[in-house]
Amino acid sequence: MPGPDDVEIGAALAGGPLRLSLARVLAFSGGPLDEPGWPQRNLHTDIDKAREAGLDHIIASGTQSEGLLITFLIDTFGGAWYGSGNLEVRFLKPVRVGDVVRPGLRWTGKEHGADGLRLTAECWCEIEDGSRVLAGTASCTLPHPRDTASRA
């Protein structure tokens, strides 16, 4: 979890990459694995359904990229994310099966307050060519460190 000295406004962090393979996309969007006729037919699992939606290929669900970003934010902010994390995103372009997605953030603010250190960041997921597939903002308040000396 970052501390005040770890956050430099304008500095960027990158998370680990994830390839959205066909197996991963089908498992996520295909419905219950034991369902007869699995996977469910939709634009994430079936080329004909994707074409009906105006696409030339099946695409990963946007929430798969968003989930990767949230995992990165939890890794960055630690347990504080669960109590005070906030994320707002917009989906910019579809992710094709096989694309490698990587989350990132750039620190935009830090403010000391009564509850702790409030950090804000521009955040995104991008694919290998550097184009962003989702973008938004994240913020989280890191609580003040406990004064362990006063409890000794």
C-alpha cells in the first residue's frame, strides 16, 4: 500500500498483463459450464451473434478488463480499497479475443484529511498497441497509520 512518500503526482504505474484467450472469454461469458448447449450464444461467444451486433469478431466482455483494473487497484491500495475505494470508468473500444490487456494508473492527487490520505488517479486498461480500451478515475483513502507506540 502506498504511503505519502510513495506517491508522486504525475507518476504512472502499470499492472501485469493478461491475455484474454478464447477459453477465458468463453468461461466468463458462456454461462454455467454444465448448462446444456454451453456456451450460451452471445456476441462474446458466437461469431454469428457478434456479426448481428455489427462486429467482425467476438469480443471479451468489458467487465473482464474492468476486473483486471480492479485487481490492480486492490494490489495498489491494499485492504483500504474495500472500505473507501471508488472507481468510475467508461468503455472506449472492444477487446478482441487474444488481445493482451494491461491496467495502469497515473497519480493525479493526494490530500491529507482527518480520515487519512486521499489518493486520486487517472486509470485505464490498454492493449498491446497502446490504445486504451477503458479509462476513468479511481480514488481511495488510506487510513492514518496506527500509533502502535501509544498502545505499548
